[in-house]
Amino acid sequence: MKIITTDVAAGRYFDETAAVWKEEPDRESGLVTIYPEKQYQSVLGFGGAFTQAAGYAWSALNSEQRSEAVNAYFSADELGYRFCRTHINSCDFSLRNYCYVSDGDEALSTFSTDCDEEYLLPLIRQAKEAAGEGLCLLATPWSPPPFMKTNGEMNHGGKLKPEYRNLWAEYIVRYLISYREKGIHVGYVSVQNEPKAVQTWDSCVYTPEEERDFALGYLKPALDRAGLDVKILLWDHNKERVYENAKTYFEGDSEGIWGMGFHWYSGDHFENLQMVSEDYPEKSLIFTEGCVEYSRFDRNNLQQQAEMYAHDMIGNFNHGCRAHIDWNLFLDENGGPNHVGNYCAAPIMLHTKDHTIERQPSYYYIGHFSRYVKPGAVRTGISRYTSEVEACSFLNPDGSLAVILLNREDHPVEVVLRHRTKTSALELAPHTIVTVTDEGEKQ
């Protein structure tokens, strides 16, 4: 059995030590017990978002540094990212508003994704090379072109005009085909990023009924006509409305909707995920975006940022989530670029002026999941004696176990890990994360 520890204060990152089990069948106190036989949802993978901002910051590095930065995420020896997201048209983390057609082009005769060749596609291609054939990609629009919207612009919300629903579905299909022709396969698409939010940046508002009707009545038929096997997600917004929207999306014939994406910006709301998992077990829940916004949190409190990630990941997975997709893979030293100044942190910050790569504590905290929980792993049962330790457990396809333990307290927390009749005692130092791996289930 191995104990992998990250203790930022002590300067320990993925620090590996050995531990052993001992027979202790009657132990009752201080236990965190794992139950590999109690199994829940399977895990699709982990990743982050390819944005124009990420590609722009990455392009400022030299060739060797670009490889180092990509490998830090996508190498199997590093975080092993395999499930990522990108944007259709521009998003707030773009250098400006843009779309793939000239204004007013209802024939889509000017459609081209060549503008993504400058910053976005080079990053995706190098990541694909580093990850091998296993890279999955989710594409999400922030806004249709201005002429398709009620407010005539990409920013400040507005809605898709009903008369353009067929054309917008065709536009998304054109995007998917164009990317495929460029060597990039997109296997998942969500209807709209944050459909409830009117933002100062690229945004478009849908009701849950409008999302459902567009997905089933326009987008899915367009995908079928093009012969594209692409899974559709709805919502792609915060957790506080996941359950009530699921009832709108999934009641009746919802075969064309694969699942729901969700973000973290409105708080934990883990119970919302649990209720969807219970009522609609055939549908998948995917964490599709989360970041530490500088407008809301102290940009210098890197420990808090890391713990935000681990707390949310444990809660999400324990309530039915199947994948974790972070927001920007890379940002510059300012937390951008962003065309409306909506700056935030990324797990790897690229200092474009002095050409250095900074792995934040959040990078390592995410890695305590992505390095040791493999695609196809199954979440297993776990029971803990105290709320001072947060925990989740997984059984990997090769039969190995991975247990993640988080201590956000200012004091050490004693834990006795229990597996059937065996126990192993460990101490979680203040503000640390630990992953315990064990080959025992292979036998």
C-alpha cells in the first residue's frame, strides 16, 4: 500500500511513502472504512478547458516549454488528462468576440473555423499527441452569431431567435465536421454555456424547456442527418437547479439527451446531484467548469484555492458525478487574457514576460484524483467517523483501490483506514490531501 501526500506548507508534493495493513477485525474508533463491493457510477476521466486565452498564453513559451506545459497535464506520468472542453465561437476567455461566419450569413457560405488555427487548435493538437488516442472533447457554445439573437450581439444575454433554431443546429454540426476534418474529434456537445446567465461577455439565455426542445427537435436531428455520433448535454450551469431542471429535461422521451453538465459557482448543492442520480440513473452528470475567480476570492491564498477543488471533487463524485473538467488549462500572470477583464486562476499559470511555468497547489490537489483514479474506475462505498476528514474511494479497472482523504482543518486528523478485517493508521497533517493506493483487490 502506498500513501501519496501533498502538504503545501511542508513543500511536499505527491510525496510517496509505504504503509502496511495489519489484522485488527474488532477496531471501532477513528475509522474510515472502504467497501469495494458497494459500487456506484463509473468515472469517465479528468481534464480542463482549451480556450483561446489558454492557447494565447501557451504560445508565448518556447517549444521546449510548450511541451513541458502540455505534458504536465496530459502525460500519463503526470495528471493524465483525457476528458476536456472547448468553446464554439468565442467565450469570455477569448481575446475578443468572434464567430465562424460573416454577419448576416444565413447560408453559412462563409463558415470557417480557421481563426482557431492561431491559438486554440495548436494547443489541442499537441495535447492530443501527448494524451494519445484516448482524448475526449466536449464543445460548448457561449453565444450564437449576433444576427441569430434577439439582442443583436454576442454579449449581454439575449435569446436565440426561434426562426434560427434550424440554422444554429446546422452551424454546430458544421463546427463538428470542420474540427473532424482538422483531425480533432468532438464526442460531446452541450447546448449552451450557463443558459440562465446574462453576462457582460458572450452569453445566451434559454429556459429549460427551450434547451430541451432545441436539443431534441433541432440539434439531435441535425447530428443524425450528418451521421455524427455526438452525445448531447444540457444545463452546463450551476448546481442549485440541477434536479428541478432534470425533471424538465428527462420526463418523457429524452433518449436524445445523454446527460447534464454543471458548474460550482453557486455553492456545493451536492444533494441536487444525488437526487438526479437516484431518479435518472441512466443519465450522466459531468462537472464541466469551475475556477477561482479573482473578483470573489483572494488570488494569493493558494491553499484555499486548492482545497476548493478537492472539496468540490469529493462531494461531486460522492453524489454521482462521472467526470471533472476544470476551466482554463493555462492563463497568464494576470489571470487572462479575458476580453471583459473577468480574470481568474488556473492550476498552471504561465508567466509570459519571464517565460516560466508555475504549477499551483490546485494542480497537485487535482492530481490526487486524476493520477490515481483511472478512466473506467467505479466509485465505491466509504464511511468516515468525522466530518473533519473528507473522503471518497474508487476501484480501478485493474482492481487497484484509490482512496482520497482531505484535511481542511488547522490541526492534524487521525485516521484509521479500514478494509474488511485490516486497518492502517495514518495522520493527516493540517491542510493536506492524501491518496492511498492499494493493489489488494487484484488478487
